[in-house]
Amino acid sequence: MTISLRPCGSEDRDFLFQLYSSTRLHEIAAFGWPVAQQEMFFRMQFAAQQRWYESTYTQAEHQIVEEDGQPIGRLMVFREKVKQGKSAALLVDISLLAEHRGRGIGGELLRGLIQQCKHDGVPLKLQVLKTNPALRLYERLGFLRTSEDQMYIQMELRPK
């Protein structure tokens, strides 16, 4: 198994929709919607997410995660400038197709990003849904909760 990253391009749109849908299936499973209704809902939500990412994170590093040359996920990191000239990295999105989760790939990608942030001397920030199983991984990697609302937890890992 060889995991690699490559820049995301316009040719990845269909894959990104498939990936997005795979990360949301569990949320709507209980609704009992027919497949066509699920797809219509996912397409609407995916389009909104893409518009948000394109308008808010235009300078983000948007990469496709590949295993042996096949796309299996995405990693999106935005390097932000904060007050008084200090910087931070924001993990905008990390996601893998369902069949590739739980195999250590996400952890490996995160550890690489953490090392990069340590080298650069910048904190790594993220936001995670309270119901997302990845929350446990973030906590194991040393991320601390900085705030939360009814749906999300904001977390940060500061360089030592």
C-alpha cells in the first residue's frame, strides 16, 4: 500500500461528490429516503460546500489522497495569518472513502501534518462534528478543545 498526495483538479469533481456522499450516508440513513432523494440532497449540500470552500479557502492546499494511484480521500489545509504576524494552519477537511477508514491512513496523514506544523512553529486548528468518530483520533494525537457549540468542537494542537 502506497499512500500519496496530489493536487486536486477540476477532473476530481465526480470523485469529490462520491467522497462527500460517503461521509454523510450515516447522517441520513434513518430518514428512509429513496436513493434518488438522497442523491439530490447530497448534490445540493455538496454544491454548497464547494462554493464555501472556493470562496473562503481559495489559497488552501487542496490535495487528493491516493492509494496505489487511486483516489481514496482528500486533505485540505489553509495556512492563515492571524493577529500580530503569527500564523496557523487550519485543517479544513480530511476525509476518506468508507472502505479506507479505520486502517491508519488518516492518522498517518495527520501525523505528517502535525510534524509539518511543528517544523513551521505554527498551531494546527480544526473543527469537528461532535458525532464524528475522528474526534477520538484528534484527542489521541494531542488536540485540545478550545471551544464548542451545539454541533461542533473547535480544537488546536500547539507546537512544543
